[in-house]
Amino acid sequence: MDNQFFKNQLIEWYQSQRRDLPWRKTKEPYKIWLSEIILQQTRVIQGLPYYERFVENFPSVFELANAEQEQVMKLWQGLGYYSRAKNLHHTAKKIAFEFDGVFPKSYKELIKLKGIGDYTASAIASICYSEPCAVVDGNVYRVLARVFNIEIPINTSEGISYFKELANSLLYEKDAGTYNQALMDFGATQCKPQSPDCQSCMFSDKCLAKSLQKVNELPRKNGKIKIKKRFFNYLVFIDNKGFTSLNKRFQKDIWQGLYEFPLLESENELSQTEITDRVKKEFDLFSDIYLFNEKSIVHKLSHQHIYTRFWIVEIEDILSNPVDIKEVTSYPVSVLTANFIKEFWF
């Protein structure tokens, strides 16, 4: 396919088919950056309400920089990949306090900031400053792999380099920002991962994957991620004064910086007798314990599955970290814990 034809068709498609999204109505670096960080690993339909809440609570980078980390984490709750929220807060402070609120104006400087990689730096530089930088994300990999029948795995150094080079060769340099958004939108709404609308596609008669009946095979990836199983037993202490106990996760692990009920992690599912024995041993408690959910809740993350049971432990006085039950919902917690809190009587 001719490169110029590809560019022209894409831009023309975007003019009539682009999604009406709030960050498309501005070139303000703060809002573009915010939207791109939120949309990493997140679909637009899920990320849009978060973007709107962040803009409402933090209208500029200064408000975000001056916020408490727990406030940022609470607003982020439910998006997952919580390191994104920590990096967002860290970079907001750097821009506000070291750069006087002014974002770097080039890809080379943007990529130095924490949480900003090749894709995000390219997006900000092209959209806000018209720098000719091609973006390469999941949508771009998929469109290019299918249209040009590229079988190089996208999760290899060879694939990453090849697709970046191809994306740059196709870039519409006169308006890189519009072109990049067009390519991303096309991948998200037309050339979708599952059931793409090939019949109405403008590249239907030129797409090599379609002509070779390989649409569902591309893009390719090497190997499968090995999933680790973990077994979490949360102890939901309840005393007779209306208090429970929450701990903050400090270790370098999932959900670092979030709160949770006291946790007993095990190598497999524990019986009520085993839980009772461990509570006696680790907390020196002889108490009534009952299981809230008979069947383990399986919380699936990208590299691990968490098999979770919530055990209700009724005691006279909370041992440590007392939290008024009425205040539990104000703490930033994982989606797993938030769902339990909602279902339980807190």
C-alpha cells in the first residue's frame, strides 16, 4: 500500500469518525498527559469518568502536586496498576515545583519524567507541540500488523524496533498530533482486537491480513505469561465499639500504598480450623471466626490470580490500627477489598 494513501485515508476517516472526548478539545499538556496516563491499560469507557474526576478535583498540575498521595490513590481506586497513580503524583510535583508548572516541550525532555515512556512522550509532544513523533501502542501495533501483514512478534526487541520505524515512516509530519490520534482511534473503534469491522473498513481491499485471512492471527506475540497463584485470607476484625483494623501495604508488591484488612497469605486455601490456629498463634486471640464467602473470590491480575477469602473475627478490642467502621470507605483500597466493603455491612 502506498504510504501517502494510508495517511490520507486515515486523516479523512478521522475527520468524520473521531470520538468526542474532552481531551480532544484542548492542547493543554496537563490534560493530555493526564488522559494518556489514565488510559494506559484502560479502555476509554472506563477511563473517562476518572479523567473527569481528576480534572474536577485537580484543575491544574499545581492542585495535583499539592494533594496528599492518599487522596490521589483514592480517586484512582478501581483503575488498577497503582504505580501509574504514584508516578503521576511524583511527576506533578516535579513539574509544579521544579519547572514552575511548565511541561517540557520536546519528546527528549518529556521521556525523562517518571511514568512517561516512549508512547506517552510521543503523544504529548505531537499533540501539544506538533513535534513529528509517531505513537506506538496496542492499537497501532494491531492496525500496522494487519494492514501490512507483519508477523514479527510485538513483544520482542526486533518487533518493537520494526514497528516504531514503520510508524515513523508513515507519520503525517505536517499534523502529527491529528494523525496519531486518528491511528489510535481507528484501532480502537474499527480495527478492534475481536470482531473488527472489516467489511466497512476503508482499507478492506488493500489490507494484506484480510486478503490472506489472517486478521485474527495478527499481531503476533511470543510465549504466554506464566500466571502465579496466591491465596489471601483477610481478617476482618470487628469489635463491640464499632471499630475495625486496616493496614497500609508498604512492601514492593501489588497494591503498594493501599489499605487492606490484616492479611494472612498462604500456599493454598486454609480451612476454618487452620485459620483459627493461625489467628491464635499470630495474634494471641481466642475468638469467634466465620467465613464471609464460602467460595474464594478469584481476582485476576496480569501476572497473578489472587484467591481470596474474608474471615470475620469478632473481638472485644481492636489490636492495632483502629478505624471507625463508618470511615472505612474513605480509605484507598484495591477493587477486591472495595467490593467486599460494599457487599458487607460497612
